[in-house]
Amino acid sequence: MTGEAALGTVSQLWRYPASSLAGERQDAMSVAQAGIEGDRMFGLVDASDNEIARPDREAKWHKVPRIRTRLTNDRGLEIAVPGGGWLSAPSAECDRAVSAYLGFPASLRPFGRENAPAAYAGPMTQARYNKAPIHLLTTASLTRLKALHPDGAADPRRFRPNIVVDMADVEGSFPETEWIGRKLAIGDLHLTISEPCRRCGFTIIAQDGFDHDPGILRNLVRHNAHNLGVYCTVDQPARVEIGAAMRFV
């Protein structure tokens, strides 16, 4: 590593055990070549046609990001619908709770056998896109979005990052969008910034603490070519913790 000054420090770490459902905030995470351990292992489908959840496109899925998720120590999934307790998933009990909450038959299913619990013999599903190993977002970009859209909530949960880095504001800039191709070290974790993260309709959906807001996406389209945050590939796997410094290498 070179003697580059720190750009900022890690302020939030997230994994998303089930795609489209609420993320699970972490104090530390293990990052492998393929990405974060426990990230996007399961999907939610409409049980009537096996179509995977699309909150970005269909209003019937808009309540999905309010469903909480967590992984147990043995990498078992648990979910909780608003007002309900934690339920093991995949399971019939879980599917009944989610279906009642959404108002139509729905089911949590693993993305492939490698993500399924040992005793699970039910159906699988497939992710609707290939997930990037890491999604990184800086507070400087959130501040820039807030300056463009003062009445909106530029909450990281709208954008589902894995790593949020607290860094100084860069006036008039979404800074990480300009770092494509550069290499970063976050503690012992080494990354290459591979591409900007193009945003979709998911970003405007209400979640706990903020409202439905089309202005979020409208401003990103107008001022940053649809983008916020960046995707990264992993050059050197490592464990990353809150407070770790981020530097160029």
C-alpha cells in the first residue's frame, strides 16, 4: 500500500440475506472474492407464477423492503414482517406470514442449492441479476443528493450499499462515480472500482422512516446519469470493520 492519505472511514456495513427485503446492519463482515458472506442468498417470489419480487417495477411489491431479515450463526435465514416476530425461512409459517402481509401468495426460496438449509427440500429460485461483489457508497454523494433535493431523505437504505464510507463533502460532485478503475484499500480489504451503480425505481419506495419520493431518482437521472455509488470487485479478501480507513492504492 502507498502512503495515500485516508479518504474517509467506514460508517455502515450492510448485507442483504434476501433480495429486496430489508438489509441487516453489521459491525464487521467477511468479504471473499465473490462478495460478502451471507449476502443475497434468498429471493421472494409470487407463489402463483414463481416470478421474483420486483419492487422497482410493480406496486404490489412495495411493502417488501419493510420485511426485516437476519442470519443466525449457522447462516439460517429469519424474517419478520411489520408487527410480527422472527420466523425461520424458508418455511410454511414464514410464507403464510409474508403472504398475509402482502395480500397475495408469496414464498421465500433459496438462490440455488448452495444457499439452501441442509434439510430444505422445496423449490429454488434464481436471482434476476448477477450481483456485484461489493456496492460502495460515500456520505459525500448522499450530501450532494441532499443538496439537489433538500426536501428528500437521502437515506442509505434507499440504495442498499454494502459499505458506506464517511468522507468529506466534495462540492458539486458525486465523488466515487469519478473513481471508476481506481483501486481502494479499506483496512486489509483491497477493491477495484469497476462501474457506477445505475439506480432504479427501488430508490423512491417508502421504508420505515421515509416516504415514497420520485424526486430521489429524478435528481440522479438529471445530475448523475442515473447513478449513485459504485460497484467493486475484490482484489484481496479480508474482514472489514466499522471505523476502517479507506485509501487509494
